[in-house]
Amino acid sequence: MSSKQGKPSAVPKFSSFKPKLEVTQPEKENKADESKQDDKHPDSTRRDRHDPHVDASHLNDKARHLKVSHRSSPLEQDKGGLFIYDRRGDPLIRRYGDINRRDVPNYRRFGSGRVLGLDGYVRLDHSGSREEFSVLGYHESRSLLSSDRKTLLAKGIYHKSQTVRVRRDQSYTVTGSEDFVALKSSRKRKRDGFVSGGSSGEEGQSYRSIHGKSKNHEHSDSDVDYASDASADARDLGADDPMNTRGVELSRRVRDYPEDIDSWLELVSYQDALLRTSGRDGRQPTAAEVKSFADIKLTMLEKAYSHATTDLQRKRLQLRIMREGSKIWDAKTLSKKWEEALESHGTSFELWKEYTNFQQTRLSNFQYEKAKQHYIERLRLLESEASTKASPQDYLEIFEQIIYVFLRLTRFIADSGYRELATAAWQATLELTFARPRTLTGQPEAKVPSSFQDFWESEVPRLGEESAQGWAAFEQSDGTLEPPDPKGTDKTVFPNTRDGYKAWSIVEQQKAQAATNPARTMDDGAEDDPFRVVMFADIQDILLYLPGEVIPTVQSLLLDAFLIFCQLPPALYSRNIIQDMLQDDFLVRSPTKVLAAEAPPSSLTDPEEQNIQPPELSHEYPRMNATPEVLFNSPNWFKSTKKIRDDVPADQYQWILTTLKQLARTFGARELAPYYLAFESVNEPGNEKKTAKALLKQDPTNIILYRGYAILEWGKGNKEVARNTLAAAAGLTTISTRDRISLGIAAAWMEIEDCSLTKATLQLCALPDDTSMSILESSSASPAQILKARQFLSSNRDYLLSSGDVRSAVIYAEGLLLLEYLTGQSNKEPSGKNQGDVWSAIASVSACSDELVSRGLGNASAHEQLLQSAARLLYYHARQGPFRAKFLREQLTKYINFFPQNTIFLALFAWREARLSIDDRVRSILDQAVLIEPHDCVSSRAFAIRYESRTGNIHSTRAAFEHALESEACKNHPDLWISYIRFCHGRKELRAKAKGVFYRAIQRCPWSKEVFMEAFATLVRDMDSSELKSVYNTLCEKGLRVHVDMEEFVEKWCREQKERDSARG
């Protein structure tokens, strides 16, 4: 390499290497060759600048013949002109997904990538056609297959190293008179009878190595080469890789203990980890790779099944076998396998869910009535099992499954277009549960009483309708209640279009939106549509009638299931099965169908300005701990309650609002009162005070109502009203100490949000003191008061943790978090005027978090609540002044690893990582911790799509859609498919793909009428009449609900259009 003065640098020379003789050629030939070379390689000058073997004179020579364009400002050249310093990087790398190949010199190396002078494990690796340049470090390997030879897939590709021996030509013997010196002596036998070099079959070592006994392939002569030297080296490099080590341990474990089914399942899950690491640069595994790994896992599972000893183990393995087999078996084989599985394990609930998913998503065999009957049969089977269960735990589990199946059934009916039937089923079920007459409360009757049929057929107002009094009131009045007045039909607004198919779709959607609730027999237009009036015979097979003794236990679960049916987030999270419901893509819905949004202009022009903007505080499919702060839309914080009034049909919205009101105020579901107040404050603002007063009069000790109303008033600017509300609640003598502490912490949070850190400190110091009013009236807290408060909070936190009361312990931990933030003085993180000691605060949370994890409570809801409070404090600290982004990122990364589905943690992490960079940390953490089994869910996929639509481009957003809809968590989600269709159709570059996406969608979601209707709404101009007729015929053949016959409507519409045209002419 040349120095700045053009003198060659000192390079060590060895006497054993003779320099080559320089062959001089005429100057004309040199010039001709140079011109030819310039024509063939116009970018050779750029490569020569990086070539250490090209001297300065040669570079100057070529500079005379080639004109190099002046580089842009970010690139600075040194004085000698040999090097270029790029301090900013290429901003187009993220856009195009790769570096500019013309800016990269073509390196040439000998020795399979080995670097002269370095250890053998350091190599130069060129990956395929992309010509990626990298240096492999210690324990790194070239590929997945080379680094893990224990997998079956690797065994099928790689073979052991085989020695290739070249047979020596024996026809020529060195005599010594040649003009060269032989490196090896002749092998012919000497006169003295000794063999100098050994026989041709055995070649011994000619010397003893100082490194000990050499290996068979070391110090060998040039006659021996190794066929798989590179692969062997790659194998050795990954020998100490922790992932490979884990694979070896699991393989050894299942070999030594084949009856250990957990180890078998862990080994199968280990293959998923290998599959995720099979790609580079964020590349998703290909379909061939997924199928290949599924075959490997299927082999392992079948072998494990042969060693299973209990029925529970066989059920678990059979479920995994069917999931992996569905990736490689054809439809006929899969159907046969399902028949065999159900014959052996027909009672398994998890297997039944998987089989139901299989049946519901087969377009070729799907039929609405058949699928509906499949759900009904499961309900009857579970009811019969409940009557034979002796264990209380098994008895409760059966009714949890019954509620789950009922929710799946009603969601399926509504998606198929029969919304009034699904609504009627929920109306009747809520009446049977919350409005049951007292005379029937203690009876163990399993069937619906005949008196309920009389109530339903009388058509008096039912739950969710105005003036509804309930089934019990109907029984008490001996059936004298009057039905409501008949309703008139909504006037159909005919569209102003000449396209008959588009007009039909608009009219059909109007009819569907008007038919969300069941009609009465006397309503106008009810006789024209037999499905509009829901009789008792229509719902008697799908009703959910719970025994009286189980209602107090599963009542909260039923309310959460009702909210999920209404496309709302759950309120109570009372049972673990709620998490299973939120993981089910056949259940989770959102009123908003469009997920992708246009990226704001600042995302590309000014990344620093983008980080100043607040994060998205409202999300589709939110997943977060339901604290009062997120439920009541606290200012500058995330929201779980969304406004749905404009996103759902008016009748459906009114029914949801009225049902929540009646359940909370009339039918005794007091635990739903805070949720109803939050829902009404968002959708019907202005009535918060009246509603809160009525609810508190009914339940005066409900602390969440006090906190919620105070948050609402604080958000409207009525800060004194909010403070007085919390103070009045804290003064109640009937509340517990835990509730009083939570009220004081809520008051401290309000003062922190108001940047009154001194008042917030006084609120916390008043917690352990009975004379709290005197402390609150002080100007500042004394050191003694701070020390007393810290001791009070920490000691109670530790005591409650030891006694097992985790929820109460977390409340004290949150108070200690705020106290450390307000009074700590570690000076380890930057802080400003309105900021505190964030390092001390987070340290206290980390200590409590570690304690919870050590007790096996790392996944507990209370732990998530504590981390949400810490995230809220981090967000406040970042908004108020200086902070270290790395510190924020480190903490949020820990929280995401604990709770990968939490929308708050993901949104805050993306907020500080919104800049476009080569190493996108948001995408990395999504791929490595969030979008993987078992954490993958609809909520996380929706977040990933939303993130790409705001920070990426249309192609990265399309890739996010594709990855989501090919995942097990979202492949059958109708809303995501509809969003994808509309996304492609709304972009000029992707519009041609929209039709193909639609046909894929109806293959995956054949039960969803909304997916079929996209052909007549979004794609009506892209599909011809024959295609639209084919889609309509398929919709009808599958048994989905149609309000208006399309063929008759289109024919009549076209005829009327021609008549109008002729009349005008």
C-alpha cells in the first residue's frame, strides 16, 4: 500500500519467495491494452483506489485517461486521493435493501477466503450474487446447515470429509540428472534394501511436529486434497455456538430419556429457532424451508408419540403433529389424519379447536349450516361432560370451554352475515344469566325453562333495548308487559352510478347494516326477509344456559366474552382463557378495517423532528394491562378504549351502549361499571358527571370509579375537581388500606403530570401518616418524612411479596417508584427542572421485578402493571427534558422480553427508534422477541404493519402484510385480509396484485361475507361481470347471508338505466 508521498510501505520479504521477472512490452501495446481495459471496466479506477497492490504511479497514469466525477459533499477525499471518508452513510440503503454494488470493489482472495497472516478462523465470506463482504469471527459459521450438523436436514446435505487420493504416475523416475531439484526422493528401492519414502500405499511422516501428534490431513503433500475442507471448517467454527450446544443437549436428552416428552417438544421448538436463523438480513424463511423443517419436526413428533405413556402426553403430541402435518400433507391426507386423530382423542378441546379451524377454512368443503352444526354438537358434548364431572376444577374448566365455544359460534354466525341471529343469541344468554327469576336460581335444571320461551315470543323489550326490564320482571308481572311499538324500515338510498354490480353492493351493505338487531313480527318489512325475525326455535340450540351455582364464578368471563364479541377489548381479565381468546384470529376483531396509513412527510425529510412528535397513543387491537390510566384515556398516555360510534352500524352501537348501561346499573354487574363509564365518556362525551354520580350512588366504595372520574375531569382541565374527588375517596372509612394507597399514588401521578414535583412528593409522604392533611399543607417534605415514606413503602412491598399478595405489593412498589424519582439523588442520568432521578426510580422497579421473576411470577399480570407504570414514568421523563435514549431503549427492551405482546412497550420503543437506519432495532426486536411462537398474535402483527406504513415504504408494508397473513397467528383473520386488499388497491404500484390477494383471502376465510363483498366494493372496476357472478355464486353456494338477489337487481338496474337514457334522448 502506498503512503501519502507515493513511496511503497515496508512489506516483509522472504528469501524463499523469488520475485517474478518483469516482462517489458512496447509502449504502444500497453496503451492499447489500457484503452481496452478501460472500455471493458469503466469503474476500474474506483477499484484501484482500494487495491493495495496498485502503486501510486499506476493510479496517476489511469487518472489521465479516465475522468472521475466529483463526489458529493458527504464523501471527503484525503490529500493523496487514495481514500474516501464517508461519515454519514448512504441513506438509500434502507430504501433499496442493499448497498450500491458499483461502490464496492471486487476483491479476489485465494485459500477459500483465508486471510494471510491471520488465524484460520478469520475469513472473507462472499454470499451469493449479492457479493456481501464480511469477516467471520470465532464460532461463527457460513450457514445454518454448516453450523448444525446434528439436524436431519443437515445430514441429508453434507457428508463427511472424504480424502481424494491422486494416483501417482509411476512411469517416470527421478534420476538426478534433470534440470530441477526434486522435493521428494524417488520411491524406488535402493541397493541397500531400505525404502526411503515408504511404499505407495503407506506414507509416513517425514518429521515430528513440535505441535504434537499431527492429524491425518495435516502436513500432507500436494498429492492429497480434501473434498469438503470448507464445509468441515464451517462445521468446526460453530461447534461452541450456544444454539448448537443447546441442540446437542436436547438430542442427547431425548436419546437417553425417550419418555421425557417435554424434552421432545423442546427439541421441536428448537427447530423453529433454527428456522428463524436460516435467513440473513431479516429475510423470512421460504416456503421450501418451512416445509422442510416441518418434515423434520413431524419425524421427531411421531417418534416422541411412540414413547408417550399418558393420554395427556399423546394429546399434546397429536396436536403438534396435526399442526406440522398441515404444512406438508395434501388435503386428502390431512382429512384422513384428522379422522384418525379425532377417533383416538375426540375429547381434547385443543384438538377440537384445531380441527374446527381446518374445517372452517376449506373453501372446497365449507358450508355454513354444516359448520354451525359442528359448533352445536360440541356445545351438547360439553354440557353432557359437565353433568359427569366430579372435580370442581374440572367442572369449572368445562364451563370455560362452553363459553369459548359459544363465543366462537356467535362470531362465526355474525361473520357469515346473520348478525341478527348472533345478537339474539347474546341477548337471550345475558337474560338467562343476569335477569333470571329468583325462583329458578337454586334449581339444577340444565335445560332452558319453558317460561323463557314465553318471554321471548312475547317480544317485550329485551336486554340491550330501550325500556327493557328483563325476564325476571316479566315473570313477576305474569306476562303483562307490553311489546315496543313497531319500527319502520329505513329508506334505501340508491347510488348514483351506472354500474349495476356496484349499485347492488351498496344496497346490500345498507340492508346488512340495518339488520344487525333482530326485528319484531310487526315491524315494517319483516315479512319480506324471513331471517329478520328471530324466533325462539332459531336460537334454542345455540343458547348458553349456565347452572346457578357456577354463575358467580364465570360471570366475569362471560362479560369479557361479550365485549370481545362486540369488537371491544376485555374489561376484567378474570380467567386465563381470556388470553386464549385474544390469541384466536377467528375471534379478535376491530371496527377499523384499514391498518396501513400514509407515512408523514417528516419521516423521510427530518428524522430528528419526527422523534419530537408523540407516539401513537391509540392502536387497533390494543394489548395492555387494563389499569384506570389506560381505561379512562389519561392525558399523554395510551388508551385502550376507542370511539366506535362512527365505525359500526348505528343500531349495533346503540345496542352495545344500552347493554353496558343496563348490565352495570340494572342487572347487577357492578364490576362492569368503570368500563361503562369509560366507554360512554369516549362515545358520548358530556355526560360523565351524571353517569359517575349514578354509578357511585349504586356502589359508593368502588375506588376505580373515583379514580376514573378524576382522570376524566383532569383531562378536561378541571384539576381542582379531580383533586377533590380523590381526596373525598381517600376520606372514606369503609375503604381498605390498599385502596387508600392507590388513591394517594393516583394523586401523585396527577401532580407529576402537572410538573408539580413538590406536591407529588407531599402526596407520597402523606401515605404512612394519619395526619395527612397537615403534610399536604406544607411547603415541602422534610428528610424525615421522606425517609419514613420510603421505609413504609419498601417494608410493606417486601412483606406482601413474602405473603403472596402480589397485587397489593405492586401498588406499594409503584409508590416507591415515584418516591425514588422525586427524591433520589444518584446523578447517574441527566435531568432538568421538571425531571427527577430516573435511574433510582428504575432501579427500584428492577429490584422488585427480579424478585417477582425469582418467585416464578415473571408472567403475572401484576408484574406487567408494575412495568407499565415504569414505562409511563420513562415517557414522562423523556418528554420533559434531557435524557439518554440508550437508557430508555435498554429498559423497554427488558419489558418487551417479559411481555412481548404489550402495545405500550412496543410503541414507546418504536417512538425513540423511528429514525431510518441500517440496523433497524424495531424490526430486529419484532423478529427476535415479538413475532415468534408462542407470543405471535393479531395485535403484534397489526403493530408491525402500522410501523412499516409509517416508517417504511409500500414494499416494506406489503412485506409486513405478507408475513402476517402467512403466520399461524393471523392467516385466517378476515380484517387483515380486507386491509391488505384495500392497501394493494389503493397503491398504483400494487393495484394489479389486489385481485390475486382477494382470491387468496376467500380461500383462507370462506365463512366471511365481508371478504366476499370486497369484490363488489373495492375491486368492482377491476373484475369483469363473469368474475363477479362467479364470486356471487360461490357466496350463495356456501350459505352466506344475502339480502338482495344480485342477478335480478343488476338486470333491473340496467333496464332502468336504459329507460332513463332513452327518455333523455
